[in-house]
Amino acid sequence: MKLKFGLIALLAIFLGACRTATIYNVDSVAVSSNKANISKADVRTAIVRAGSTLGWQITDNGPDALIGTLSLRAHKAVVDIPYSATQYSITYKDSVNLDYTGTSIHKNYTGWVQNLQKAIDVQLRTM
């Protein structure tokens, strides 16, 4: 009986671990654009446009930072997006119903942030 309970507990832990991944942050990505003299305002515009195409709500958080919020069903991811004319970052800020443990989070979070990064890069290249 103890062996059966132990196997069930291990299976539950394994299945729970399959749904989580290490927090994915984007650190200091260099801005790459076809525009010769890209400004900080241009980078902000690219981030806002990219986020809105993917369902992120992007709001100001001071002169050099934005906050991105993605709400899907009962889940919510919130990221800080500091930026300048030369680089930007996307870092975890908060979440709801994404199994955040301090070092890991629901595996879908990684895809959401990667998609946001790709969309920002596309917006920057098309400026």
C-alpha cells in the first residue's frame, strides 16, 4: 500500500512539473531597425504595437518603462518592459493562476514572452 501511494505521489509531482518551466526573461536585447536614427519614442511605439497585436495591454510605467499585461481566461501574466533607443528587456513582474513558484511558471508563459519579443523585433525592423 505504501509503495502504491508513493508511486501515485511521484506521478503527481512528475505531471505537475511537466506544466512548468523556468522563468523566461529577455535581457537587454539590442534594437535593430531599418531606420537610421531610431529614437526611444520609436522603440516605445514598436513595443506598444507589438503587444497590442498579441492581446497584451501595454501601459506606461515611467519615462523609460512599460508594463505588459496578458489576460487569457483565468490566467494573467504581467511583465516589466524597460527600454531605450538602443535596447529593451522583458522581465517577469507578476501572474495569476500560472503556478509561479519563484523560479518556475506555467510553460505557456515562455511562449507568450517569446512571441512578444519576436513581435517587437518585427515592429522595429519595419520602422
